[in-house]
Amino acid sequence: METMGKKKPRPRRSFTAEFKAEIVELCQRGDRSIGQIAKDFDLTETGVREWVKQAERDAGTRADGLTTAERDELAQLRRENRRLREDVDILKRATAFFASMP
């Protein structure tokens, strides 16, 4: 039996950059509230607010947080760092293996 009051989680959806930009533009026009726009397009209000904040960061009008370009660069650098650490670990094991040979 299901517990009353618990909502089923909403399935995760992905949206194109163009769609997000259109929603952000609607929000910035000020004709309707963010909540109303979210309701009209069946989006979460929190998600729309995050899109607006990110757009403001990218435009340079908001100082907190990373821009999209900075986020992409950080993710790429973390991947590269992980790969280099793995390479170093492999080289350490190879060095230990060959050092133990008579």
C-alpha cells in the first residue's frame, strides 16, 4: 500500500540550450513570473530559476558561481587530472615490478 502524501518522482528530462535560452528570455522580459512560466511549460520552478541564474553568470551580471565555460573547463581538467593520476599509478606499479626482478 502506498503512503498518502508521497508524490511519484518526476522523470529526469533534458532540454536543449535553445529551449533554455527561450525560457530565460521569457523570464527576463518580466511579463510573467518565473513560477507562472514554469507552470505554463510544465517545468519545475527551481529548475527555471537555476537556468536564469546560470544565464546571468554567463552574461557577467551575476558574480557568484562559475560560468558555463568555466564549468566545462573544470570538468575537462578533472578528467585529465584523473587520467594523469592513473598513468602515474601504472608507472609506479611498473617501476616496483621491474625493481623487484633479479
